[in-house]
Amino acid sequence: MKNPVKQIRLPALEEVLNYIQDVAGASSRWINWQIIRGKRHIWWETDWEVLSRWAQSIIETEERLREITQRENFLKKYIHKYHAGSESARAALPDFIEELIALDHEYVRLERIYDTLLAGCPVGPIKSGYEWIRKEPQWYLKSEWLRQDCARRGGCCGRQCKCCESPPDAMRRKGWGHCTAQCACCNDELEDGFRLTERNRRMLKPDFDLTVYPWSDYSREMFRAYIWSLD
């Protein structure tokens, strides 16, 4: 139920906050403006159920786009490796190529879903905050919490390779981000002697649910990091 008091807008205050936004946006103090957006969101946004479902859906879609991008990178790596290998190794190439084609179609489909979700976000601080931070292609590196979360889950931020800092495909910007269970490096037992176990594979998939109240500590941190890029 919406609280009518929270629907009141103060034009003078809006002008001041918009001015602060312009100043913060033109400086290196981006985090201050994100914090201000967060405070405005808490006070003015009233339909938490709608916003929570939206946030859950768009974060899950981003995660799936990363999984596809990382899986494509994994397959391309092995196509290159097997192409110069034995005849039995080359026999696996058609299956890899067929999967790559299917992944390309799935990426395009999810990209359309993502754009639809973004367009459907309620207008307000949460949408402006999300869109503003996504203007930076490697926005996910701004959050120390996301880096630590990747490392804790067994991803490359906790290893010497630091693959998260090197996007796998310039044409898949929506698929840039921290490690998923499809990360090529995490799945290669030849890299640093590391082999991705089933337990680690489950750990690489974040377990959060923004549609269930009260939020767990992890869900709350996911929301702050993915929507606001705050720690």
C-alpha cells in the first residue's frame, strides 16, 4: 500500500538535489551522489514489492548474460586448442560450434529481456542510480564488496589471474562482470592447478532473493552493490 505522504514532492528541494547531482556527476565524487539517490529511494519509493521483483529479475538476467559470455569464452578457447589437436580432438569441434551458435541466440534473447526490464523500472532514484553507474562498462570493479564476494565464492578476484579485470568479449558488454560457474579460467584445471569442483560451482552462483522479506544480509548487500555500486 502506498503512503500518500511519501508521494509529496518539494520542487525547491528537487532543484537543489538535481544541482548536486550535476556537480557530483562532473566530479570524482560519484559515490556521494549514489548515497543521496539511495536516501531518496528509501524515502520516496513506496512500492517495495514492485521494486524488489524488478531488482531480482534484472540482477538474475545480468548474471545469465555473464554466464553465456563466459561459457562462449570457454568454448572458443577449447575450439582453438582442439583445432590444432588430434583427429579425435577435432571430432568434438562441431558440438562446440553448435553450442556457440545456440548461446549467441540465447544472448540476443536475454539482451532483449534486459532492455525490457530496464525500460520497465519505475522512474525515480533507483532507475537513475542504476543507469548512471552502468554508463561505465566495468562498473562492477568499482564495488569492493563485489570483488570480495567473487573471491569468497572461488572466482578469479581471489586468484593471481585477475580475469575479472579483463573482459572476455568487447561485443558482449552486458556480459562483463565477475565469475560465474561458466568462467573459462575457473573451469580450466590447467590454470594454477585449479579445478572447479561441484561444490565450488554451486558457490559461484549467488543465492539471494530480494522478493522474500526480511532480506538476508547477503541479499541486502547484493542489492546495494548491483543497483547502487555501494559497499
